[in-house]
Amino acid sequence: MRDDAGSSSLEFIAVGVIMLVPLLYLVIAVGSVQEQSLGVEAAARQAARAIASAPDLSAAAGREERVLEGIVEEYGIDPGAVDVEVSCRPRPSPCPAAGTTVVVTVSTRVPLPLVPGVLGLDKATSVPVEAVSVQKVSRRWGAG
């Protein structure tokens, strides 16, 4: 007969560590994706509001840029990875115009933590995040 005294605690610690490390990584990765998702959603919403409330086209473009810069800085989003698309419905040009609906789409890719950049693994394992926001422009926009 073998003496198994004390081996159950060692097995518990070994299995606990093996299970804890992936669980901890999952929590960190999901937290990172959630943070970027909230940032992209805030950027789309605030940019749409800034454009729709601007008095004219030049002010709308300036406000959109300032809002996006602030959100990108606040949420730690990579500015080079952010794509912003602004369109208007029902008339696409000029955008924005009185009575149209501004549609702002902001998208980015969130790299997973601790993934090395070797062979482009960081880009292959990144998670795409996108948010769309819609804001109605006043019928008297640009009139005064």
C-alpha cells in the first residue's frame, strides 16, 4: 500500500491553478472587449448628437472630430484603428441637411491581451466592435 497522505491538497492546488488561469484570462479579455465596446458606443452616440446640433457643416465636422478625440482618449481606444462613417437619410448629400437623419457608424478592432504580434497573431485574434447611432436633424438646421 502507498501512503497518499497530503496528496489531495496538492492535486486540488494543481487543478485549481490549471482552471484559474484560463478563467482569469477570460475575465480580462471580456473586460477589455467590453470597455472598447462601451467606448465605441459612446463615440457613435455623442458624434451623432454633436453633428445634429451643430449650426452648419463646418461646425458639424469640427464638433465630430473633437468628440471622437475625447472619447478615444477617455476609453483608451487606438486612434489609428477607429473607422467613422457618417451618412444621412433620406438625402445623402449634403450631409447633414435640414430634416435629415444623421447615421454615425463607429467601428474598431480590439486586440486580445497578451497575444504577441508575431506573424500577425494580434490582428488575427482581434475582436471587431461596431456601434451605430441615429439622430434627427432639425428642420431649421443651418437657417440661422
